[in-house]
Amino acid sequence: MPEYEKLRALLATHNYPSIYLYKFIVKHDPDKVVDIKRCFSDLAEFKTQPSKNGNYISVSVREMMLSAEDIIERYKLVAKIKNVITL
């Protein structure tokens, strides 16, 4: 997919395996956070932070990734969830 080509080129400079940090923002909806968690392995580390006004939740995910393609696959899974902003 062309939308991932720039990311693929950036990730090609990394050495793998490597810990990768994903960041997402969702409206304050615990179900969306659960949906995001389902896109990652049980070994991934999750951190959530509510926004100042409590309208949004920031979700940070750290996971050991084996390749750039594995990273992009995670982004594709999360992209299927409505109203999730990827940072």
C-alpha cells in the first residue's frame, strides 16, 4: 500500500529485532482501548493517559518487533478500528 511506503523506508534503517513504540489517541472509550490491545501480542506493554479534560485517551504500546513489515501490520490492524488517531 502506498500510504505505508514512507514509513517502510524509515523503518528500513532500524536494526531488528527492536522495541518499537506506537502511539494512538482515541475518544474516551474503554472499548476502543481494548480493541487496540487486541491488535498486539500478550507481551506488549501498554500505557494509557487521559487527556487534561478527560475527553481523549492516549495509548502507548511498546512491543518487540522482528521486522518493518511486522510494525506495518500492527498499524494496519489498528487502522481498522474506527476513530483511532495514529501518531
